[in-house]
Amino acid sequence: MQPVLFNKAETYEPEDGWRRVAMAGSDRFSFEWFEKPPGHTSPTHHHENEQVCLVTEGELTLVFESEAVTLGPYDSVLVESGEPHRAENTGEEPARGVDAFAPGRSFDFWLDRE
């Protein structure tokens, strides 16, 4: 057993107001809690990991090459391996949720990017 207490978990802000917290996981899968401020957009990116994004609060729009999907509380989307995408907080409140990755990815993914 390897518990991770939220208030003691590794955390960082890739950009001002965009917070990510490492939750329990392994090399086979990983979980990250996120908080994205209104109006924030992540850069378009892709990764080898499959990703499930689950929104718990607010509104988040995931933009893909040919379509976009807007998620509200308890909505989720699968992002396939290698699929270019970006996430935009299109709401007026912070968007919060959990990203799950398989296989697990390095928690410093956003720190190693330009």
C-alpha cells in the first residue's frame, strides 16, 4: 500500500494559476489532480500515454484536430495515445478534475516542455 495524502503530495504550477498534484500511481498508470483558472489554455501537445480526463468542478473544453468536446462536472473523455490536443477552461470558474494516464507518465511532463 502506498497512500498519497493530498495536502502532502508533490505539486507544481506549469503556468501561473494552473496547478497539478501527483496522486497515487505507478509506472503502469498515474493520476494527477488539476486546477485550471478561467481562460487558461494548455499548449497543444501529445504523449504516448492514453489519458482519461475527468472534470469534477467547472467547465473544460478539450480541443482535438477535428473536433472539440466541452466537459462539465463528472464528464470524462478518453484521449488516445499520440492524439494532439489542448485543454481550455472555457468557464467562468476554476476547472478542477483528475487526469489518469496509462502507462504512467513522469509528473514533471510540463516542466520539461518549452
